Amino acid sequence: MPQPRYELVAFDLDGTLVAHHEPIWKTLHERLGTDPAERARVVGLGLSGAIAYADWFAHDVRMLRAAGARRDDVVAIARSLEPAPGARALVEDLRRGGARVAILSGGVDLVLDTVLGGLDFDAVHINRLHFDGAGALSGGEPTPYDRQHKAAGLRALARRFGVATGRTAFVGDGPNDVAAAEVAGLSIAWGDAPAELIAASHHHERGPHLDALRPHLFR
């Protein structure tokens, strides 16, 4: 059994453990037909920092509700996605070797549950959507740990599991992963990562198979 080099390994979801190379929110909005102009306005506010992440999340949920989003719609979109090659085996081997494995993602819980259902994690920080008894989107709970707050999320996980920050590893692929990459003991920019994440990370692996991470994560 290979032995993990790090006691805690945190992963982003979309574009990292799930082979989907755009934010799931963009996919949901486009497939469910929300107003593109309003969507662009809210994205601009979020990226500029004019609104907090929780407010951005609330705007997204309201737009999706106005478009009539239902649980079945989100699940159908999630079912069109696939795990990144090697994702299941990598997570299972890390946990079997004694490492804690966590998700730090600005994605959606139903994507994780649908695409990687049955795969166990020690902790999951992700946005959660709520649905009423008829299956209609009714609200949600934003993750407290996206964008610049992913660093706080990684530190909170380290405290929870009694792990020094230097004994943590983080793998992500987007600009919202930079803060976590800057504080992890080992950070890996995955796939078509943006320049700012590559610059903040110790390594850049293009994939597409997650076995490329094994020399960094195992002894």
C-alpha cells in the first residue's frame, strides 16, 4: 500500500476530481436558461468584490429559481459529467494510506453526490442546494470557503484534524483556488489552470489522468 506524503489532502471539484472544465454554475445557468444579462451583471459584481460570496450565491439561486430549476434538472446535468480519470482510486488510496481527504469547492453538492457517489471523504465544504417537496429549487446554503476564503477553509480543516498546515496538500484548477494554494504545504495546479494559480502552486500537472499526482502525494 503506497503511503501518503501528506496527512491532509484537499481537492477542488469541478475540473479537478470531476472532468468538467468550466464552473458548474455557468453550466447550470446556460442549460436552464437564466437571463444572460443579469447573469453577467452578477458575475461582475462578484468578481470585483462588490458583493460577498454569499450574496453572489443567493443571486445565482434566485435566477435559477426564476428559470424554474428543479432537482431533476440539476441531477440530469450532473449525470452528463464524469469523474476525472483515476479520481476514485486516488481518493481511496489516500484514505487507505491514512491521509484525511477533503473537498473545498465552490461547486454544487448534487454534482459531487451524483458523479462521485459512494466515494467517502473526511470533510466536504461545498455549496448546497435545497428543494421543496415537489422537487423545485427553494434555496440553498453557500460554502463559507470559496475564493479568498479557501485559505481559511484549509486552515480550518487542518485544525479540525490536528494537522500542521505544512502537512497539507491542495489540488485545484481555477482562479478561486489561489488562496488555498498559497497556504498549503504542497499545492498542485491541475490541468488548464490559469497563470495566477500556476504561479501560486508548487507544481503544475496537465493530466488528464490523476495518476500524475501520485509522485507528489505518495512516498
